[in-house]
Amino acid sequence: MRPQLEVQNVDAGYGAVQVLWDVSLEVGAGEAVALIGANGAGKSTLLRVISGLLRPERGRVAFQQRDVTGLPPERLVHLGIAHVPQGRRLFSDLSVRENLLLGAWARRERAAIAADLEHMLDLFPALADRLALPARQLSGGEQQMAAVARALMARPRLLLIDEPSLGLAPLAVRALMEVVVRLRREGVSILLVEQDVTVALGHADRGYVLETGRIVLADRAAVLLENPQVRRVYLGLTATS
């Protein structure tokens, strides 16, 4: 079976500054894949390429066996790719309900949208009593939940999540990762960018390590957690720790 997402030999950057060099990765249907690496390694840039926010200088992006390289973000949303950017990017003056419904902007079936909104409250029960509040009044954890829920309102088959645990308390991180596990069971493919390596690889099937714009390691998540280089560089542990 072909992967849900294929990134092949991608070079990308901003103007004269190249950030990614010959990057290739795959995400299978219903698979969670972690992309780990230090700040500035190019993780967010790669997500921007996949979601159409940045056109690659070279290489190819395929989704469900279709070449989608360079397609605009709104077209990729229609095809089934949703991006939860770093920093949540909610509309702070709009209500939580309005923010979530914006995720369904490309859809027209009102009954299904209403049902999906209820499903979001099942996934994120903390939002149920916050729907009428402006998004700015949510806690950091609640804002991240709302950002993920907004993306899911588009009914994606591939969800790109950028640094979901950043600045969150452990309980909020745990709640978000429980949703990731549930989404996998529902058949959603996930590409997770996360600096907390233990969290990322602990909730993924496979992982890739990105260093200065290049993929340097790729393996099953459990294998990467035991890799001496990963343990030393990203966990601060020795091979015997």
C-alpha cells in the first residue's frame, strides 16, 4: 500500500536562505509519525511546505498518490490536509465556537458540521463550557485544544501538528496526546512536530530526526528512543542511563 503522504527530495527556504536539503519522509494511512529536532532544524518549514504555505525549490509532495506540490493551502484543505501551526493562531476576539466553525469553512453540510462540533466537545470536554467565551480568555492548554479541534472540523485525513506541548502543563500535554491516540484509532494520519522527544516518540509509530535541514535518522519510534545519539543529544542521557 502506498503511503498517505510522501515527501521526496525537498529543498526549501526563504529567499536566499536555504533551510531544507533533500528531505524525504512518509506517513502511512492511520499512522502517527514524529518529526524531532532542535530549534532551527527546519521542522516548521517542512510542515509549511506540506500544507502549501511555502513552495519548495526542488522536490515533490504527494498526498494519497496525487502530486500536490505547490498547491495553495485552501486546495489542500479540500483534499484532506489540515495544519495546526505553532502558536495556535486562534482569532482572539472571536468566540471559541466561531473559531471551531471556521475550521469547517470549506464544507456546506450543516447537519454534519453540527455533529462534528459535538464530536470536538467529546474529544475536548474542557471546551464545552467555553464555547461562548472569546478565545483570548482560554488557558494555554485550552487554546491548543481549540486549535486542534478547529483543524479537525475540516475532516482531514492528514493532520500536521506543530509543537503542541510548547508552554503547556504536563496534564494538558497528556490530554492532548490522548486525543492523538484516539485520532489514530479513527484512521487519521498524523505528522507530529515536537521538541519533547519522549512525548513525541511515545505516541508515534515511527520517527524522523531532522538536523540543520537534513534527515539524519529514521526508524520505529521505540528504536529511536533507545538510539544512543537520540538519547545523548535530545534526552541528555548516556547509552547506559
